[in-house]
Amino acid sequence: NYKLLTIFILPPSKKELLERLIKREKKNMKTVKKRMKGFKKDLSKWKEYDYVVINDDLKKCYKKIVSFIANPTKYTLDRKFITQHVKKLLM
């Protein structure tokens, strides 16, 4: 009786995503450019997930994910809020 839960993790901003990718891929700007080029396409897939988390604070993000897993029926996706955040990311 297991159910697969899918969780989409959004960055707090496009600028923050770029900074994180640069930090992670210090010697490979080609990978950073490729990831940023595919950002819009990747972002459009959030609607296919059960839950969406904005990773603006790692500890809070982790706690939310653990909460979703522990008690999935307790949470509903705030589509309006996420839609607004995604629009900001696409600006």
C-alpha cells in the first residue's frame, strides 16, 4: 500500500538559482548555461507534481519535505501561490 509522492523543488529566484549553479559547477560554466537554458522548460513541469517546495531556506525545505512524506494527506498544494512564484521566476 505504498503511494509515490512527487516533490518539485523551486528556487527562491532565478538569480539565486544561477548563483547556486555557479557555486556547484565552479569549473564548468557550460553546464550552468545548459541548465539555465532549460530552466523555463523544467519550470513548466511543476504542475505534474504532488507537492512543490520553494527552497529559500534549506532547513525549512527539508522539514516540509519530511512532513509531506510523513503525512501526505495533511497538505494540499497552494496552486495560486506557486503559480505567482513561477511567474516571478519567468520574469
